[in-house]
Amino acid sequence: MKAFRLDREDIMGEITPMPPLKHDYRVDKSEPFDYRKSDVANWIASLPSVKRQLFEFANQNKLIRFDKDLKTWVGHDWNPEPAQS
């Protein structure tokens, strides 16, 4: 699998004007850190260039595929539930 690397030049103009954001809300630092709660990580993940590069990585590495019948993208291992009669 090809390694995922963000193109620094591609995201530079989007990431450098980031406003002040919190990264770690833990009161007790012995608790595990959760990136899902990071305002910084969520803001970066929302950038169009990051979304585009992540999509290209997933597509090129066949982690996702286009389902022609559904006309949507699905995970590589996704299988619909068998029809129940």
C-alpha cells in the first residue's frame, strides 16, 4: 500500500490561517487522548485539500470503490445484507 502523505504545498494556504483552537480537553492527563475531541484535528480534517488527498489515497489504494448499482462509494469490504424473503 502506498504511504499517505499530505502535500505540504497543497495545504499550506488553507492551514496557516487556522484560528485559535483547543487540542486537548482532558482534565486528567492519565486518561487516553481522543483525537475525535480535538478542535485542531477536526478543523484540519475539514479542509478541502485534506479531504481531497485522503479520498485520492483511499481510492488509489483500493480501500473504497464505486458501486455502480447504488451509484455511491462504499468501503472495499462492504457487502449489502442478503435480501430476506
